Amino acid sequence: MDTDSDQPLNSLDITPLRKHRTPLETFKRVGVPIIAAVLSLVTIIVVAVLTKAVLDKYYFFCGRSLHFIPRRQACDSQQDCASGEDEQNCVKSFPNGPPVGVRLSKDRSTLQVLDPDTGVWASVCFDNFTEALAETACGQMGFDSKPTFRAVEIGPDQELNVIEITEHSRELQVQNSNGSCLSGSLVSLHCLACGENLKAPRVVGGEKASVDSWPWQVSVQYNRQHICGGSILDPHWILTAAHCFRKHLDVFNWKVRAGADKLDSFPSLPVAKIFIIGFNTTYPKEEDIALVKLQFPLTFSGTVRPICLPFFDEELAPATPLWIIGWGFTEQGGGKLSDALLQASVQVIDNTRCNAEDAYEGDVTEKMLCAGILEGGVDTCQGDSGGPLMYHSDQWQVVGIVSWGHGCGDPRTPGVYTKVTAYLNWIYSVRKSEL
Ligand code: ARG
């Protein structure tokens, strides 16, 4: 850099009228104050953000009495804020109630209704079936989307236990059970388009997955930290595991991240409510299922879509191929989440084998499902919990929820999953209660 002070002035040079400031002087007079101002502003912002983060992490703010209480006192079943706000937005227990009286069969998604007087389930005849009835049926299962339905022929081997139905205060009711069904057709009902992906998965064995293959997979996060997987059931609802919420019952700091196969701490969708069956369950095994209701409905796209719930009668024979996905540990005790979503194919393992003496010794109940591979090495692990165990028939269905296991990938002790068919009634009831 050359400055005029370096060289003697030539006598022919015209002396400038105004003295030019050297760039250094300009910098000192203008730049330094600007930089100082910017730096102090940045410092103030950083300090404010850090203070807020620390306060948010360790304290709960009682909005009405304007004071802070330690975070762990929120949702501890004891009112600590003067007006009790600390106990208002907590994980809720929703006991499994009476049957909702409506279900769908894997036989062409045909609708069945329970006759409360006889306790018998019967298929619904297509005679006089209407759009309004379809909406009522789907509403009873907790869907608020527009259903589609069509007539399907009564199969030759089908018991002629076919009924006509009417509606009474948003519930289907059996009208006559004299067995006459003039159309000879049943109602095939679809409450929501679900279980379709843009890309089919291919290779086996813990390899990288694309969100195009699993658009229903979400990350359930507390304080921006990935805790569990989960799956999208419809615009408002995420299915996951109850034990994910064991340590933190305050709904406010839970978020859901959808539409991405990369796990990072990007802010995500706010949660309105969280439901589990009960608090007094033996961790982590019994009733390991939860429903998360989002504050705002999801907009579906190629990377954000719902998976189907299984049909009530979907039986999975041993060796049926299933898929698992997640951001969980890639090695047992490896202590690290995977930044990329991983996928693998496993098989149904029958409960008797899973309960053997050298395995789970009877801890696997009728409401659980074992899945893995014979040689071991392919399994879900810590951080995969809550994610789906998936079965493909006509569409993808979430037949299981990642729940527990001894170690990860041990051939004798495969992954254990919550059997979703055992909780269909609970899922329907919770969603229906929120319609
Ligand atoms: N409980 C674990 C979690 O919170 C999931 C364990 C699954 N274990 C297994 N071996 N499949 O993420």
C-alpha cells in the first residue's frame, strides 16, 4: 500500500484543497465506533439468548405471579405457581376406555360395527350406506378427514353376519340384523390416504435412508435434543412411545421435527398435548405407547405424509419381513446418535421363541411383538424408541413401536415392540376425544 507520506511531493503537484484522511484515520474515526457498537449489540444479544436458554432449561416461569420455579417442579403433581400454571400443560394419562364400536378389517378395509347388546361384531352392508355414515364411522376412529368408500362383494366364505346401520349422536348404530343385504356388498372404507411413499426402500442392514421412503418418520425432541422417533398418523397426531416422556412431563419444551432425514437441532413444530395410558406402568415394558397432538396441522407433501394404522385383524406370521428406521445408536453403548436416518429390514420372531429361557423369560406379553434377524446384528437401539416397525401390504402400516430390548443386535434378545393392534381402541378414543 502506498501513502503520500512515503514519497517527497513533486513541486508541480497540486496541493489538495481539503486534506484527505488516510484510510487508517477514517477507520479509526468511523469504523472503530461502528465495530464497537456492533460488538456490544452482539454481546447483549448473546447474553440475552444464553440467559433465556439457561432460564428455559432450568426454570419454569409462572406467568400470572411473575416468578420462576425450578423446572423439575413443573408437572410434579404439586402446584408450585400461585395459580397452578405449572401443572396445567403436562403429559396426560388417558385410560383405555370402552370399545369405540367401529373397526376396519384387512379384508379390503371393510367396515365392522359392534352390536353393544349382543357384543358381536358384524360387517356393514352397503345398502343405504351414505357419506354421512362414512364420516361418522371415521369420526369414531378419530379421523376428521374426508373419507372415501365403495362397495365390495361379500366373499363366499364370509359369515353372513351383515348389518345395516344408522346414526345416533355421532355414533353408528346397528339397525337390523336379519341378515338380508340386498346389494350383496359390504362397505370398504378409507378414512385417510396413508402409507404411500415416493421411493421404495431397497438394501438391507442399517444403511442410509431417504425421507422420500419414510415421509412419516419424525424426531421427537426435548429442548431441541432428539429423544425419540415417532410417526405421523394424520395432520394432528404423532404416534410414539410412552417411555420417551419418562423424564420430562412438561409439554411446552417438547417439539416435533418432520420432513427431514438429517438430524439437527433446527427448531420444529410445537406440541399441544401429550397422552399416555397411565403413569403407574412398569418401565419400559407395559403400555409403551403415546400420542402427541401438534398445535398446528401438518401440510402433507412428498416428505411429510401419514402412515396407516394396521387393520384390527392384521396377524403377522413369524418371518414376515418388516422395516425399522431411526437415528438411534449405531452400536450398543456406542453413545452416539446417527445424523442420517438409517433403515434396515428385520423379521417377525414369534413370542414363544422370544420368551425362551435364554431370552426374555416371559417378559414379552401378548401386547408386544419381537422382531430382528436370526444372525443378530440388525436391530433398533437407544434413540430409535417411539419410531415405527413397518409392514407393507397394500400400503405401509405401523404395526409396532420401538420399545425395549436387552442390548442391541444380540441374536438371542431381539428388539421388542409395542403391538399397535392391541391399542387401536385407545388410539381411536384419544383422537375422538379431541375432535
Ligand atoms: N428403549 C430404547 C430407546 O429409548 C429402544 C431400545 C430398543 N432396543 C432394542 N434392542 N431393539 O430408544
